Amino acid sequence: MPPYQSVTRRAAKDVLRRLEHKHGDLNLTIWEFEVGPGNALLFPPGFLHHTEAVGEGCSVSASLQFRHPFGVQYVRDYADRLLFSRENSFCFAEVWSVFLTGYFRGFARLQKQIRRRALAMPKKDAGVATIISGEVGRMFSAMDSDASGLITAAEIMSHLQAESAAMVAMDPELVEFDTDLEAEDWMACHDLDSDGVVSYEEYTKTLGRIAGFYVQAQAEGACDEGCDTPIKRAGAKPEPVDETYPGAAFDRKQPHWNHGRKSRAEL
């Protein structure tokens, strides 16, 4: 994945070749393989790729993403590069959101909350980074059922079961994950010191960083399906939001982190 600093609409192979031409010592390599009938090529998540038919005959190829086990730490650590590529940014809103945030369509819901608070905030007040920090804290508090400042495996499991129930009530077809495995992935993503629990500091460090990239990527037009619009300030006319994507109804019905109910932290 190229070391993006901002959103790009160029194909990754074009960016890599340009960098390789300009900086020959970066060792940026593009691999090419010829896969025969009945064969498969396995590569990590986030590796951009394309297929071409070779020879005179017809060719059909299919891509399959293994949901478990999943490279959650890879996605976590390279979120900036992945988000700034329009070829990957949709995955954060739709596919990887549960283990990165703890919520179905968590980034789209987070963006709406940040946008709502930013619209109500005068220009002289705190910036978007402060809003993100506060909202991420509210997300943690909703999962930390005993308010201990630590989320255990049992707590994240209970939380995801409630998320699943809310999803089923909205649209049974939206449920695509196994709660046990999603809980394991969430812990693997956020338990930075591998002590079996996730602290407030660990969660906010991870998600605060990625949420900042997400907001920047959205503002630069990274995603055009199932995402949101750039953050604006009070007095600015809101841009229309596309509400036709899968899960849009769920986003509208679940405005708060405690499964539709306002917690004290959210009030």
C-alpha cells in the first residue's frame, strides 16, 4: 500500500510506479503472477490487486475474503494508508467497522455524531479533534457496562450481542457476523498490552487515531457509498446526505451508542 498522506483517486499500481521511478531506493515492488485453472492466490487484506485474462480463451476469476481469522492489527496499524485509498475506504464503513469500533457501521454513526456536534458549535469553540475525542469516550463508556474503565471479554461479548439484536430488529439480512469471533477480533485490535482487558486509554488511543483519519478521508471525498459528508460548522448549510446505501435505516434509528438509549455520558 503506498504511503498516502491524503486521499487519492489514482490506482495504487500507478502511485507505486510513480514513487518507484522517483525514489528508486524505496524498494516498492509490484508482484505479478499467472494463476492457472483451479489455482488460488492468497494475500493479506488490503493488498490492492486486479486481474487480467491472458491468452486467447475466456477467463473468470473470483475473490473471497476470509472473515476469520482476520488481520485486524494490520488494518489497525495501516489505517491511514487504507483509508486514503478510495479502493479500500468503503471497507471501514461497512466491513471492518465492528472490530475497529465495536459497533455495526460504527464509523458512519460516529461521523454523523461528530457532524451534528460540529454544526452546533461556534467557530471559536473546540475543533473537530476535540469532538472526536469526546465521542470516542462516549463509545467506550457505552461498552464499559460496570464503569470500571476496563472492558473485559464478557463485556464486549454482551455489547455485541445487543448490537446484533438491534440489527436483527432493523433488518435480519444485515447480520453477517459471529458474535464470539467478532469479540475476539475486537479484543485483538484494542488490547495493546495483551493483558486480557481493554482500557479506556487503549481504546481511545486506537480509535481516536483512526477516527481522525476517517474524518479527514471523508472530507477529501474518499468514499462515495454508504459514507457521510464533510464536517461543517454552525451557520453552514448542510450538504445532502445519500441515504440509499445498505444500513442507512439502521444509522438513522441508532443515533446513540447505548443501542438507541442515551446514557449519562451521551447527554
